[in-house]
Amino acid sequence: MDAALMSPPRRLSVPIKNHWGAGRMSVMDFGDPKRPVDLIFSHANGFNAATYRSLLSPLSASLRIWAPDLRGHGGSDLPVFARPKSSWLDHRDDILALIEAIDGPPVVLAGHSMGGTASLLAAAERPDRVSSLVLFDPVIWRRAAVFAFNLPFAHRLMKDIPIARATRRRRPVFDSREQAMAAYRGRGAFKGWPDRVLADYLSEGLVETPDGLTLTATPVWEAANYAAQAHDPWRALRRYPGPIHILKAEHGALTHVPVAPRGLPNVTVEVVAGGGHLFPMTHADVARDALFEAAV
């Protein structure tokens, strides 16, 4: 395991083209490059693939993992706001394009929060290319809320939800990485994060610009993702026939799938004891075990 942690993942640049706009998706490639890709892991809104380096690196001793920077995040240069932003179907379609770029057997799709939901939506479209799903507190609202979010023009009202308003006020530029570390350490969503995980997030969450070190996921784009809920994860749960393992936060869960969901025999839901929505950062061992069990 220590050797795996010391071996840095490779960086790939994968061309993506769909009706949301063309560009290149930056992908962290963990594990033996000679073996087929076993698992694709997608990050949460506002973060990037590097945030999960310490979670995924130990698995590279046995698995090959692709961890993309989703549209508008990290090192990917896919255009944002090429179309009105009302859902996460752009992230779904980018993951589908990434799957098409892979030769080999079906892969495990995994992800955290928005990345988990986008992976679920993608699996429902191409179940033949997805062997199973491992989802870390994916954003799945109650059925009534999902129905409301999908009503015509509902997305125009969503832009003013509290989390979107707060995110748009987020500080976008720092003088140094040390300043950013000091600003985030132990505060807000970053409470309880190991310094190594926070440093990994900032390693590719900030980029040099004339103004200083600027967030690669701009607050405007992050807020737009929070407000864009006109997709239907419940329909995707019904459509995807393979195994779905959901790990749900004990505190502040954004997954509203019950532990024993009726009518979904292929879905298992496990509550992470003591974990909040960002438990992959604070309870990495639990998340890592779930990924390993699904992919081996």
C-alpha cells in the first residue's frame, strides 16, 4: 500500500464531444496502465479528482481507476454555460463519452455527491457498459421534490436557493496556497478534513491567473450546479438493472433513499456511522473498502 501511495497517478487528456460542447477532460489514471480500466470515480460539486487522491491511491495496487475532473472543474477545459444549465445531464453525457473512450469490459461507476448522481444517470443510459455502481451519498431528493424540480421553468427559481446564494459569495482568489489552507482548515465543509486531503484539493483546485490563485471551479459554476436539479435519479434507479451500493451519510445526508428501498431489489443502502455528507474525506477507509469490494 505504501508503494502505491508513493506512485503518483498519470494525467490523461481525453477528448470529449457532445451537444454540451467539445473539449478535453482531464483524468487522473491510477494503477497499471497495461490493464483495462476497472473503475471510474467522479467527484462532488466544487471539488476535483485530486481531492480523492489519498482515497484512491491505495487501490492502485490492485485496480486501474480513472478519476475525471468534471466539466467546469479542475484541469478539464470543457465549456461551461454552452447551454442553459438546468440539470446534471451535461455531467452524465461527459461520463458516457468517457466510457466510450475505454476499451475493455464493463466498468464500475462510482462517485461522490453530484459525481455519484451523474454516474447513476449515465449507468441508466448504458447499462451494458457498467458492471455495478458504488455511490457515496449521491444527491437524490425525495420523489416529490424531484417532481417539482422537473416542472417547466422550475430551474429559474432554483438559482436563489440558499446554498447557491452562499456559493456565489465564496472567495474565488487567494494570494498563496498557504493562505487558502489557512482559510479552509477546520472550517465549514472542510471541518474534520486531514491536511493531506485539503492540500490535495487545493493542488488542482487553484490555478495561477493574473489576479492570483483562482478557484478552478468558479463559484458561479458551482452555484449553477447546486441549482440545476431538473434530472430524475429515481427513474435512473429503476432503469439500471445491475448492483447499486449506496453509502449514505448518517448526518446531513443528501440521499433520500431508505435503507430498505421498496421495489428496488438491486439497491443496497448502508449508513456510514458518524459520517456527514463529505465522509469520503473523513471516513476514507469505509469508502475505500466499498470501492475495492465492487471492483475485484
